[in-house]
Amino acid sequence: GAVVSQHPSWVICKSGTSVKIECRSLDFQATTMFWYRQFPKQSLMLMATSNEGSKATYEQGVEKDKFLINHASLTLSTLTVTSAHPEDSSFYICSAGRQGSNSPLHFGNGTRLTVT
Amino acid sequence: DAKTTQPPSMDCAEGRAANLPCNHSTISGNEYVYWYRQIHSQGPQYIIHGLKNNETNEMASLIITEDRKSSTLILPHATLRDTAVYYCIPTTSGTASKLTFGTGTRLQVTL
């Protein structure tokens, strides 16, 4: 079945530094990937839609200059949290779907970011 | 996006059927009902989806009412590993369709 891989699974960084999270579709091509954020005891909130070869589309209230998304190939999207602060500590999850099909979206296992 | 209502929590004894309801009375004619679950500290896992007809796969069954305003996910023989938060999400089909997660139902399967 479709597999989406995220790396790293967890990361701790100091306030003010930047962190890059990778999302890969391992056995299929994905023109569209989605990035979510989940705070403790809350549901997943969509941050942005990542489009291969073009700019990401951000949800209202999500700062595009802080959360940089790059979708340079059909199998890889990256999310960079720039100048991270403790309030950016969260569980970041990506999802992707097989290009050109109606198959359901599949999710990575998430990246837990802790900013100290 | 259609609004959904799910009970915040449910309990089920292991081995029994778990029936998880979802109300989606504002669902559009071209929207499917997708069900995902999230086990603690993992990414969501796809379970099943349907448009009008009832569906069954190796994980679960999905019963959709004739007016499509509600549906029920059935786990026929719940196990402890089915303990998770279950989300029903109406959305158009296709890989470009984003999923909007509500608060879901926290299912606790007990011995």
C-alpha cells in the first residue's frame, strides 16, 4: 500500500534556530501534499497545501515566511520552521495521495518538534 | 466543508462490535464520507470511505443512511489495538482534496 515517510520522527532545537522536516512518498508520486500541525489534546489543523513545482497555499493565520514549504519533486516536500520559538513546539504531520488517482490520502507518522 | 458531529468518547469491550456514529447533515452531493483514525502519537490511518452505498473492507464496515446525513463506522470485533480517535470527514474524492479534521470520537477498547 501507499507509504508516506516523515523524517525526523522527533527533534529538539533551541529557540531561534530553524528546523527542516521531510515528507516523502515512498512508492508513488504525489503532486499534492498537505502539512498539518497538532497541539496536545487537539485535532489536526491544516497548515498548507504543498504543490509540486509551484508555491504552497497556506491556510488563514499560518505565516508563510515562518513555515517555508518546498515541493521540489513528486516524492518530496519539506517544511522548514524558521526562527523557531517554544510556541512552535507541536506534532507536525504530512499527507500525500497518489497522483492521478482517487485513492485516499495517506499520512506520515509525524514529527514531534520541541523548541527549548 | 460539511460540518460533522461525533460523540467525544465511547467505550467498547474487546471482541464486541464498536459502532461509531457521525452526523454530517450538510454534506454535499459530491462529497464522500471518509473515516480515519489516529492512534496516540501517530499519523492518521485511512479506514474506509463511501458515497451512498454501504462499504466493507478488511478493517471495517461503513453504513450510510439513505439521506446521507449520517453514517456509522462498524469495527466488527474490536481489539485493544483499535483504541484511537476516529474521525469522519466529508470531502470530495481525489488526492487533491484536503481533509478537515473535527474533534473525532475517542474509542477506548477495554478487556
